[in-house]
Amino acid sequence: MAVKERVGLVVSDKMDKTVVVAVENRAPHPKYGKIMVRTKRYKAHDEENKCHVGDRVRIRETRPLSRTKRWIVSDILNSASQV
């Protein structure tokens, strides 16, 4: 079985060792054909607290780490500039 991976944007890093990643899914409407954008938010484990808001990250599915956390940050693709 293949490991599920998603690419998304970090929208919250306020928790300790946890980030919230928003993943966009673009799909046509089944009847009308217009492209719809659906956003799903995943809580992902970030062991070293490296991720910050605005970073583009890759997350992968793992065993349950808490009640709502089932994903782990595998790598940071684009880092947001720190101002």
C-alpha cells in the first residue's frame, strides 16, 4: 500500500510540535463542470518546530499521534521569508 502524501500551506504554527496545513483540492463539479477549490486542513507533527506560517510543506500519513493528528511533516518545500 502506498503512503499518502499531500502538499499544502502552513496556516498555523501556534501549537508546540504541531502545525496546521491547508491542502487545496481542485476538481470539476460533477454536473456543471466548473472547477471548484476545496480546502482541507490537516494537523501535522513538526518535531523541531521548524515550520512557520506561509511555508509550503509536504506531509505524509502516519500512525495516530494524538486525537486529531495523523500526519507528519516530511519536508519543507518553500520557506516563507522571515520579516
